[in-house]
Amino acid sequence: MTLIIAWLGLAVLISWAAQSRGRDRVNWFAFAVVASPLVAGIALALLPDLRRVDMQHRQHEELLAALRSRDGAAPIELSSRRPVTSTATGYFMPVAMRWALFIGAVLGLGYIASAVTGGG
């Protein structure tokens, strides 16, 4: 019973940390409960802070708008895409989360099976 309470408590902490980094709190709580709070914490630490990436993108757009209004002509843009970290996160995060969920589920099922059978 203590293990379950600790597991859920750590999952709540992971969900709070995820929300502070601009991510969905409910999804990260579910991920931490199913995979493990340790796996979810490591995955969260490896991913960029979305609030910082969005703020950098907004600052970039404001700078471009200021340059356009000052000169009247649009400056040359090297890339119209969002920062690399944002586009990379959009593709790689679901793959990493699926693998972490799979590994956490396998480890969790192994732990439950050994507890049920009494194996060590």
C-alpha cells in the first residue's frame, strides 16, 4: 500500500513539473503512473522546456515585425520554420514516450508477476 501511495505521489510531482515546462499535466501523470515516475522524470528532463521555446519564437516574430515596419521592406528570412528544438520535439517526443511506456510496462509486469508468484 505504501508503494502505491509513493508511486502516485511521485506521479503527481512529475505532472506538476511537466505543467511548469509547458506540457500537459494529465498526460504526464498518466504516463508516470503507467510507465514509472523515474522513466517519466528522465523523459521530461531530456525534453526542452516548451515555454522557453515558445517565448523565443514570439521574440523572433516580434523582431521580424519591428524590422519590417522600420524599413518598410521585409528582411531576408533564412527559414520560416519554428526553431529546430520545437519541430524536433514535435516528432521525436511521441516516439520516445512510446518506448518509455513500453519499457515501463514490461518492467512493471515483470515486477507484478514476480510478486504474485513469490519469486525473487
